[in-house]
Amino acid sequence: MSANRWVQLQTEVPLKQTESTEDAMLELGAVSVTLQDAADQPILEPGVGETPLWDSCVVKALFPSTIDTDAVSLQLKSQLQPQLDAELRWELLEDKDWSQEWKKYFKPLKCGHRLWIVPVGLMHQIPMVSIYYWTPGWPLAPAVIPQPISAYAGWTSRISRVKL
């Protein structure tokens, strides 16, 4: 794994300032920009071709650690004033093996009365019931209309043990 370090700039902006803030961060050297909901405002089933955003967004930009954070902050504030009234927060991030990092949060999932979906490599005390051993990233049911995994519990709970 490389020893790269990254710095992340985070600020909160209203919807009308999101695009200009994102563009300014990219112009100043951000390698990626992420937009997140700042006020727990769900967006449910947008229409085809729509890409709605929240009324208030957290904008996070990732920069190489060699960037001059003071200079970027000054330039960003000068480009977006008076729009940008929010605080700019910088955070140092260590480089990790991101392809593996998320797996520590992936836990066995109980579906129905007897079916468990268990990530390969996790040895948990699960009763002797129907268990799918699943490698994250592999499809559970290719060419099936996507539905929540638990929706398959009815017909899959009749299978005793299957290894995918």
C-alpha cells in the first residue's frame, strides 16, 4: 500500500451555491468532489434523467497533501464571496486500501426466518439454517430485477446450504 496522504476540504452550502463551489474546488486542484445531504432530506425515486440535490449540501473535496491549504482557502473564499459564508474545514486523511476498508462494516444479514447472507471469511455463530456464503461484489442473482435481498427470502429459505 502506498504512503500517500490526502487532505479533505469540507464545507456546507445551500443548493444554489453547490455547483459553483464544486467547480471552484476542481479548478483549485481537487482530485474528487463529493456532495452529501446536510439536513437529512431524503430524495426518493427521482424521475428518469433527473439528478436532484438537497436544499443544503455538504461539499467534500479531496486534495493531495502537498497542496497549500491556506492558499486554496483564500482563493476559494475570494472566488465565491459573498456566496461562501460557511466555514471551511480541512482534515488530513491517511491513504488506505479503500477496496478492502468498507468490508469491516459489512455484517451477516438475516432474511426471513431461516436465511442468512454471510460474507465469505466471516465466521459467526449462526444457527444451522439456510446460509449463503457471499463474496462482496459478486451478484446474488444475475439477470434478476433488482430488489432488496430480503425479498428473495421466501423462495431461497427452502434451500439448505449453497456456496456462491
